[in-house]
Amino acid sequence: MRPELLEGAKLFNAGEYWEAHEVWEIPWNAAKAQGDTASARYIQGLILLAAAIHKRRHYNNLNGGQRNYQKALGKLEGNDFSSLDGFMLETLKQQVLAALEDDLLQPQLPV
């Protein structure tokens, strides 16, 4: 995992989805400020994946979680930096989708 995403990944793995979302906003905003649109969209996709699980689990809002998940897919489409971060994006997307339906599942990122 790239250093700027590592803290958020650790929070994500610990089930602290809102906190991961908040931490990832820092590199997201940095990428936007640098004009790195592709990285910004990728990081925003990760943020939305975390927000999807948070919305489902914290608010018991499956529809809201699914909407955030769909938004994430749009941001991540054709924008795969996951090999730089040591994971397969398709696997993570499937894990998050499954976690929206099963509270016992906890997607993991490499840290």
C-alpha cells in the first residue's frame, strides 16, 4: 500500500470505515490540487467503498450503501491503481459488495 493510503487502509481493515474515509480525503484532496485527476478518482472510489459499508452498518441503510457502492464503481472504472497498492481491485469490489449483505464479512486491504 502506498504510504499516503496506508493509514486509511489500516482503519478500513479494522472496520473503522468512516475514519478511513476521513483519512483518505487528505490524499484525495492533494491529488486534486496537483491536477492528478486519475489518482483523485481512484482515491475517491476507495472513499466511496468505505462510505458504502459505513452507511450500511452504522445507519442500517442498505439502499444508501448500495448507492455509494455504485458511485464507487463509476469512479474506479478504467482507473485501476490497485496494482501499485498490492491488491486486486475486482476482488475488493466483490468483498465490499458481499459485506453490504453480510455484517460478519470484513474486506481487507494489504498493509
